[in-house]
Amino acid sequence: MSLFPKEDILTKEIGSWKGFADSLPAEEERETFMKMLNDCYKYAKAINTKAQPFPSEPLIMALLFSQHKMIEWLDKQISKPKINILKPLDQSLNEFSHNYRLSD
């Protein structure tokens, strides 16, 4: 008997996806897939409240939620105003060329 019997359900569900992970063509994909599944432990309490013996539906919901959070974060990153790091350099070059024009 486990101290955390509900966690065993999640562990078994994640283990049931091992065959899928093993069939992915690249090692990097297998590692990414297993990391994604293992990230579901963050939501173990929410998954276990569903109280199903094989919680595929809440597991998938946890995965979707995690992906949605990442998409929102990425969207915020691309929406931030960008700083033109070359602008001061452009201004300096313009001033330099204006002040030190070569005469023809």
C-alpha cells in the first residue's frame, strides 16, 4: 500500500504512454514527450479529483492547460515593445557624417 494511492493512478497512466513515447522517431522527441507527461505531476491534485481509475481525460486536460499557459507566455513575449539597440549607433553615425563631411 502506498502513502499516496492517488498518485499511483497518475503514475500508472503516465506509464501506459511509454509505448507511444518509445515509438517516437527521435530521442529528443521521446524525452520531450516524457517531460511533458511528467509535468502533469504539477496538476496531480486536480487530476485526482476527477476520481477515475484511468484518468486519461484529466491528464489530457492538464497537458492542454500547460500548453495553453506556454502559448500565453510566448504571446506576451512577442507582444512586448522591442528596443532598437542600433538606434543610438545610427544617430552617432549620422551626427559624425554630418559634422565631418568630406568635401568633394
